[in-house]
Amino acid sequence: MGTVAPATLHVDTGTSWRGGQQQAIYLTEGLQRAGCRVAVVCRPASPLEAGCGVRGIRCFSVPMRGEMDVLAGLRIAALSRRHGFELLHLHTAH
């Protein structure tokens, strides 16, 4: 019997499209194809949000004011609990 991967929420705080955002897209697409439950959290109106939309990747936009935005952290935690995500994968360096 195989191991079931945890439902994973990928978080990216970037405001532009760079290598990290492309990597998040590649990873979530691959995990979806493998049958894993995944989603992305990013900033509203970000290139990553648009990229998820055209690729059919479930995406939640959360307003974030910077790396130490406690309110954004609380929103992401609540979203994770509400939707049953078991693992957070953070894609930005800070």
C-alpha cells in the first residue's frame, strides 16, 4: 500500500514573476498530476495568481504587506485549517 501525500498549501509572497514563482507552478502542476491535493496562496492581482488561473491551479489570494505581516499569517493559518491543508510549503526566502 502506498503512502498518501499530505494536502499541501504552497505560499509565495512575491509581487513579480521570477524563478521562484515558476518553480511553484511546476511543483503544484506535477503534484496535481500525481493526484495530490494542492493549492497556492499568493498576493491579490500578482502574476502568480494569474499563472495559477490559466493553469487550473487552485489559488487563494491573501493581502500581504511584507515579510512580517502577522494578519496575513493569521489569515493563511485560518485558510489552511478551514480547507484541511496539512502542510505549508513556503516558496519565498523570508
